[in-house]
Amino acid sequence: MHAFIVSVVAFIVLIAVMVVVHEFGHFTLAKLCGVRVEAFSFGFGPRLFGYKYGDTDYKISLLPFGGYVKMSGENFSEVSDAASGTATVAPASDPGALTSHPRWQQMLIGFAGPFANFVLAFVLMFIYYGWINDVPAYEVKTTVVEWVIPGSAAAQAGIQPGDIIRHFAEADHPDWENVYERLNLDPNQTVPVTVERGGAMLQLAMRIPGQLKGDDLAGLLPQFLPGPISVKEVQPGTPADQAGLRNGDAIQSVDGHPFHTVSSLLAYMQSGQGKAISLEVVRNGALLPLVAHPAKLDTGWKLGFAVAPPPYRNDPLPMGKAASKSTAFCVNNSTLIFETLGRLFSRKVPMSQLMGPVGIARVAGDAAETKGWSEKLGLAGMISINLGILNLMPFPILDGGMIMFLLIESVIRRDINIDVKERIYQAAFVLLMAFFAFVIFNDVARLPIFTHVKP
């Protein structure tokens, strides 16, 4: 019950912030353009409470799953009734009506909502990097290679686990951020690499791939943390549970490899493609050998346990670097959304993986209970970017659909027939509700009560 309450509250707060900022973007530009705003609502359905100031009714409505800004003249019924003389809600001559303004202003008003979400994501991450920036309390300062993915560019260069990178391309004594920068600056280039191995310096050469995605280090897995991998929670019925792994265990080594981060363990299991692995586990001060058989869970080979996060400290970045990191966060997440949509349309990713309100609530609840601000602000920034981009999709009802219609009307130099528009919007609404129901069904089907697997 506690987790449910936390998830619901976190979801409502998160959506409230996203929606208010989004609608405030529309609201602000509408006001600047002289459009009369009749209502600014958080939520849909019947009005619960609020207050009216000037022409605008600021209100809270019953269903907290979105919000809207109601502008004079934006409803088809208002335009058609006024045109036929049966109503005077927003006649064409009304300077406060949305339809009385140039199409370029209407398009800017439509774009302002998603733009406000992009700005929110940047501001949240700028605050995080510039004033907080959680980093592990205990870090490995040297550029130690924890694991090398077999067959990768790093493996082909001869780099091995345990090597310390002393020179990479043009960077002497680089940290991992320097390595990442050089990888992105020298695509399709062969660069010199000096590693320290067993006290000896080795001169190597690495051919950098032409395309790197996200935090890809061309097969290099960094060691950021000392100590073993701490197990927070073992999921019932998973390979970890069947192998005898328990909450509070510490994984000292895997097949003799002293992994310190779960990313290295995951990469190792991917290369093994389900091959059994031997674990050395510390439990209550004693060393315990276990054998686990990784299984294909979600999109890769996994054991099925959650990792206990390491202790963190604050290390704020200079303003310039914070701005750069915030920009990179927005760009990377925007690119990821388009890549995900492409995979959905090409059927490389099943539609069942889409996350709706229930899934977002669960993730928001987990982030709310996680120590530190990285998960909280990172999730808020990511969802804000998602909301901005999805609203710009050229689908009727969404902001992008309105902009698309306005662009078409600008090209043909006349308004599209109102009856045609209304029928398109009605059909789009039905499709959107059906899609929404499908996503919620998937969310519910993934709840633990339905996915619990008995040992």
C-alpha cells in the first residue's frame, strides 16, 4: 500500500508540473499575440474549483491526466456557428479569436507548449548539474578498464580488463570523459593508445568506429567504483533466485572476473549468450560459490536482481559545463525517442514495451523513493522531452496536427473545410483513445501481481 500511495502521489505531482508548464507555453504566447484565453485547466472533465481573473477561468478539473488551454475561436463549432449566424461566440471579426490571427501566429502558439517542455527539461538538468550533480562517494580516479566487450574496437586494439589508460589519442592521463570526447572527435580514425598493464607501458592502436551511440565507449567498460556488486533485491523465480542469490549479498567475482558495476556484468552475460556463470558471493562475511544460468529477460541476458546504489556526494559543475551537459541530455534523449519510434514502426521493438500512466506512476514512485536527485530530475527531464516531442507529432488533436493543418492551409492558401476537419479530429480522437486503452492494458499486465513467477 505504501508503494502504491507513493507512486500515485509522485505521478500526480510529475504530471502536474509537465502539464502546467506545457499549457503555460501555449497560454503565454496566446496572450502575447492578443488571443483571448477562456480557460486554463489542470485536468479534464467537470470543474472542481478555481478562480476567474479577467477573461480566463483558472481551474482544477476532476481527471488529473493532462490539461488544456481553451482559446476563443479554436473549436470548430464556434467557427461554424458564427459563420452561419446562429452564434456569436467567436466571429471571424473578433480580434481576440484564435482564427482571427495570422496562421504563423497560430503555429507559434501551437509550438509554444512543446517548446516549454524542452526548456523545462534543460532547466531541470541545469539545476541538477550546476547545484547538485550526485557522484559516487568513493570513486576510482584512474582510467581503469573493468571489462572489454569481445569483438569490439577496444578488443581488436588489444586492450584488456585491468588495463589503465595513460594516453588516448591526443589526451595524456585522460579521465573517462576525455576518452569519450576523443572517441566522438575521431570517428573512423586510428588513434594511439598507451595502457599500463602489470607495471609495464604498452603502445597500442585503436580504430574508432564511425558511429557511436549514447555512452558507447567502443567496447570499453570503465571501472568507476571499488568494491563488489551489492544486491538490493532478488526477483522471485528469476535465475538469480534459482541460483541462491539473496538480498544483501555482494558479488565478489564472476567466472574469476572482479566486476564492480552491473553494466560490466550485463555486457559479460550478453557475450556469453546464456552460458552458465560461476559467482563468488560474500554473505555475512563468508565467501559462497554459486552457479547461475542467465535468461533472456526483457531485451537481454540477465539474472534478475536489483543493485544497491553506492553512497553519493554532491559535486556541482561550473555553469558552462552544466549547460553543456544539460544540452547533451536533451539532445541524447530526443534522439532516443526518434530511434525508439523507428524501432516500433519497423517492429524491432514490440508495442507491448510502451509505457503508459500506470508504468510512469511505478517509475515515478521508484524515483521518489531513491536517494539523491539524479533519478528524480532525470526522469522529470526525460518525460518532459517525451511530452514535447510526442505533442509535435503530425497527428490530429496533438499540437503537431494543428501545425500540420495550418501548413497545408498556408500552401493551398485557403482554409480546409470545417466539416472535413471535424471528422478527421473525431476519427483521430477515437484512435487515440483506443491506443491509450491499449497502453494502459499493457501497463496493468506488467504489474507484479500478473508477472510473478513461482520458483
